[in-house]
Amino acid sequence: MQAGSEEAFTTLYRHYSPQLYLNILKLVRDPLLAEEMVQELFTRIWLKRENKGLKENFTGYMYRIGQRLVLDFFRKLKRDRRLQERWRSLAEAHYEPVEEMMQHRHSSAILQRAIEQLSPQQKKVYDLVKVEGCTYKKAAEIMGISPLTVKEYVTATNKSIRSYVLSHIDGTPGLLFCIALCAGVFK
């Protein structure tokens, strides 16, 4: 083999590859991977066939190459797992706020459409009480109506918005988010 005889190489391959395959398979637990590693091992032997160590102790040399291949595999696997975990944590850290932001935009758009469908008086009460933070009494003074009428508008507005949101929201997370939004429409 050291002189370049492919026939000698094939003989060595047929003799040693089954045992190497079984040894590697016990470690990596993947038949295809074990087969690839045996192929890689014999490719390296062929490329280094003129090496002095190969002639002195072929079996030891061959098993050292196999051992290094397995160790390299596990090092790479460990590195890949760390990298995968790092990417997963980065994705989770950045995905959730994006998802929440998109859900918030969607829910806010539904809430805005719910407000747009209100009567002019209900919109005015909504703006005064929710947006500007006026009390019922202050809103009643501004609108020239009684505080009891403002309270009735608030109740009707709450029902109207809740009904609109519940009929236009899709999915449980969006539903929960909009219910929470609607619950806070009037305090």
C-alpha cells in the first residue's frame, strides 16, 4: 500500500473496516455517520500512506485516526449545539417583542375601528374621559349634559367597543389582548 498499490489498500480496507465501523458506530450511534467516518479514515490513510508511523504500527495509526475523527465529531457537535442554543435565545429574545408589537398594532387597529363606529356623542365622551382623562363631571360640563348622561354614554360605549372587538378579533392571544384593552377603555 505504501508503494501505491490499490489492491493492497483494498485488502486492508476489507479487513479492518467492519471492526472500525462497529467501534465508531458504538460511539456516534448513527450508521450513516459511522460509515462516512470509516470512509474518511481510509481516505486519510491513503493520503498519508508514505508516513513512517503507518509502516511501524498500522493498526495503532489507524485507530488513532479513528479516535481523532470521533473526537472532532463530538467537538463539532458541542460547538454546533452551543451555536444553536445561542441563536435560539437570540431569536426568542427578539421574536417575542416583534410578535407582541404586531399583535398590539393589530389589536389597536381593531380598537380604533371600534371607536370610529361610535356615534358622535359617544366619541366625544370617549375622547374626554379616556384620552384627555376628564372626570364624568368635567366631561358633562364641557358637553353641556348631566354626569348621569356621560355615565350612560360610557356604558353604551364600553358595550359597543367590546361587541365590535369580540366580533372582529381572530385567535386566542389577540382575543385576550383586546379584552384586556377593552377592559381598560374606561376606568
